[in-house]
Amino acid sequence: MEEVDVRGMQCPDPLKVVAAKLAAAPQGAQFRVLTDDYTCYLMLRRMAALNDVKILSSEEGEVFVLILEK
């Protein structure tokens, strides 16, 4: 599982980074995405839903963590 750390980045940059990783990945690839921006976290969840990317788990706290599967 590849880790994608977008902490400290302002949206929409994290969305672009994660979207590029997903586009280049084979079906079934998993990513652990870290962000410290709540709005970005919500936008990443929405992007996943719109692109049929599974959210295997999510954690909310000081750092937001999403485990995504293409």
C-alpha cells in the first residue's frame, strides 16, 4: 500500500495529487492518504465516491486518514 501524504497542502492540490496516483495505478491498488485539512478530507471522500473508488477505512482527528482502493 502506497502512502500519499498531502498534509500542509491546500485544496485543490491534494485532489490533483491523489487523482494522478489513482489514474496511474492498476485496478485493486490501495493508498493510505493523509491530510490535515478537514475540507480537503471531505473533498477526497467525495472524489472517491464520484470515481467508484472504495473507501476501505477513514479516521478523523488531528490528521485525517483515508484508505482507498481503486
